[in-house]
Amino acid sequence: MYRPKIVENLGEDEWIYAGHPACHGCGAALGLRHLLKTIGKNSILVVPAGCTSIIAGTMNAATFNIPFIHTAFGAAAAVASGVAEALSRRGRDDINVVVWAGDGGTYDIGLASLSGAAERGHNILFVLDDNEAYMNTGIQRSGGTPRGAWTTTTITGKKEEKKDIMKIVLSHHVPYAATASVAYPLDFNRKVKKALGIKGFKFIHLMAPCPPGWRFETHMTIEIARRAVLSGAWILMEYENGRMRLNPPSSNMLDKRRIPLEEYLMMQGRFKHVKEELLEELKRDVELRWSEIKEILEKQGKR
Ligand SMILES: Cc1ncc(C[n+]2csc(CCOP(=O)(O)OP(=O)(O)O)c2C)c(N)n1
Ligand SMILES: [Mg+2]
């Protein structure tokens, strides 16, 4: 059977069965496949309400071949804290406790429990599966929806900027935090492995495009995720003990070697109403983000 090399590099084992009910082209299903290949069977996945609650299977069907806990929408990090502490008391430091939460379950309703778990420093890997809206309930805006994006509750485009969740997480002094993308699975794999090797609360923010919610054809998921990175709208980076590093290809993009932002935005129906003035504003948002990154790197260089 033909297998793309990239998947071979992540290993032969599959912990997510074929035939699951995710939409065609679902970025989250792909991210989960790669995540589970990396964390392996000695792991417990903790998942709040969201698309993954459905992908996990209904009635007597199960999609994941590892232990899986469904939690209330806001509670994933609190439940994972309890699981991690119980395992620790039993001396079971061989089991990974991994939260997989949507943007609604992280930026919004799950923020208090995330903050508590991060501040207490429980031994958890928290993966934010960001599809930039409440997709499971019909594409409502979240704090993670970017400015300009259409959703069913922002029909003329969201007016507010995407919340900077990374800054919030970093304010808890966590030992490891990174961004990742489903278009760069080996980078994601390396970051998950690295996080699992560190004790305490770790955070990975994974960009996972959603064909029905972002309004694009199902075979375009990877291309769109890749263009998010190549246009500089999504930046691959990692923080270890508060020190930031950019990762390829973002690490080569400080001098603006990027594709035009519209080559990312205009592939998606959710941005099709965006005209010149708003496009300029969205470009300014991206530039502002990059100038902040430059400033952080320069300050670090002086230390
Ligand atoms: C307290 C509460 N409010 C609302 C809901 C309904 N609900 C279930 S999933 C969901 C949206 C989840 O969005 P997100 O976290 O972004 O995950 P996605 O569906 O996009 O994967 C909502 C509003 C709920 N389950 N519990
Ligand atoms: Mg979502």
C-alpha cells in the first residue's frame, strides 16, 4: 500500500480507526492521528465538548484505541489535573495525560480551568486544536476567531482581533509552550515529544483548518494550513523556560520573505467579503505580530 513518507516517519501504529465520523478533510482528525502516533498507547486523552466528542464515536462505536475521557465543555484541564495527580500518587509516571481541546474549550469557557492547571503546574500536555470557531455547534465565533472572518454569529466579519492565548499561557511561567500546524507534522511530532519529556504543564497550539467552517474544498486542508504559515499569518515557534525560538519555515521569514496574505485568505469563503480596506487592516495585524516577535528576539539577544 502507498504510504506518504511523512506518515512513515511518524511510525506505523494507528490509534485512530478508519471510518470515523469526522468531516472529509478535517484538520482536527489529521492532527489527532499525528498526535496519537507520537504519544502512543500509554496515554490518556482528555477531551471537552467539541467536534472531537463526536469524532470519538457514538453509541457502541469507538474511534480511538487509547483511554479517552469526555469532559464538560469548560472542565478538561481540571479533569486532567485530577488524573495526573492520581497517577502520580500511584507512582505511574509512565502514562501521558494529554488534553485535546477546541478553541472554544480553551480561549473561552475552558480558560479558567486551563489557568488553574497551568498555575499549579500539573504534569499535563494541553493541545489546543484551533479551528477558529465553535464548529461542532454550527460555526459560532470564539475568542480564537480571527478579525474579518465570517461565522454564523459574525455575518459581516468578526470585528475583534484573535485573542493572544500564547501570551496568556506564558504568563503562567509554564516550562514549554509552542505553536504547530497540521501542514508540518514532523515539527508537531518533535514538539509533542519534547513536551512529553518535560515535567509540568506544557501547551501546544495547533492550527487545524476546518473545510465546512472556513468554507473551502475538502482536499485543500493542508494547502491552506501551509499558506497560513508561508504568509506569516500563523507563526511556528516554541518557548522553553520563557525563551522563544522560531521554527522553520517561520524562522526564515523575519525579513518578510512571505507570500501575500491574500493568497491564504482568498482561498477561504469565510474571507470572501474582505475588500481593500479590511485587507490592509488584516495585513497590519500580521505585521504587528511580527514586529512583536522581532522585539522579543532582540531583547533575548541582549540578555
Ligand atoms: C456549558 C456548555 N455550553 C455549550 C455547550 C454546547 N457545545 C458543545 S461543543 C460546542 C462548541 C465547541 O467549540 P470548540 O471548543 O471550538 O470545538 P470544535 O467544535 O470547534 O472542535 C458547544 C458550544 C456545551 N456542551 N456545554
Ligand atoms: Mg473550534
